[in-house]
Amino acid sequence: MTGIDVACVPSSEEGGEWTCSVRVRDERDATEHEVSVTEVDVPETLADPGGDADLDDIERLVRETFVFLLERESKESILRRFDLGVVERYFSEYRAEIARRLSRCPARRPRIIATHVRALHRPGRGAVPP
């Protein structure tokens, strides 16, 4: 089984650019990759009504991109460093396929709800009331 770990950080103070570290591992070994993402690379299916995507969205985009790539080549064949936009040059179906995959994912829940649920599930606090 292949595992894909993704961690992204904003790479500019103005926003709209991220640098993502990706580790692809299987039962034998792992490869490390660095992916640059710009707002141009983000499908409309991920952006909120204002056209922005949050860090979780970017990480999901990069993770799904690696799933897409691994269906077509080995982890060792994936470039160690690349801009996300370059994937479409190698695989013309990428943009349509990634948009389709991301649109199948459930809509994100507001962060405030997730934060409150985590706070209520702290050890020793008991279950969340119905």
C-alpha cells in the first residue's frame, strides 16, 4: 500500500502561492518531493465563493495529484521538484480529471464546528450531548 503525506505552507505574504512537501512511501522505501502551487493551479471546485482556497484545500489538491500521478507512473519517476502546473504538460487529461475527483469529495465543514467538536471530545469530558 502506498501512503502520501502532504504538508503545505504559504510561500508569499500576499497569498496565492504555496510550497508543499510530499512524501510517498510504500513497503520498500519512500521518495520526497517539493511542489509549488499558485492560485492559477487551483480548480474552481476548491475555491470558495471569493475565489480563495485554504491550506487544507491545497493539501487535498496536491494529494489527489499524487494519486493521479501514481496511477500512471512509479513514485521514483515523479519529478522531485516541480510546479503543479507542469503536470498538465505531461498528462493532457489532468485538469479535467483532477476537477472531477475533487468535486466528488464532500464539501468542507466550517472550521468553527470542527474546533468545537474537538474541544468537546477532550479526554475526561465525556460524549457530546445530542
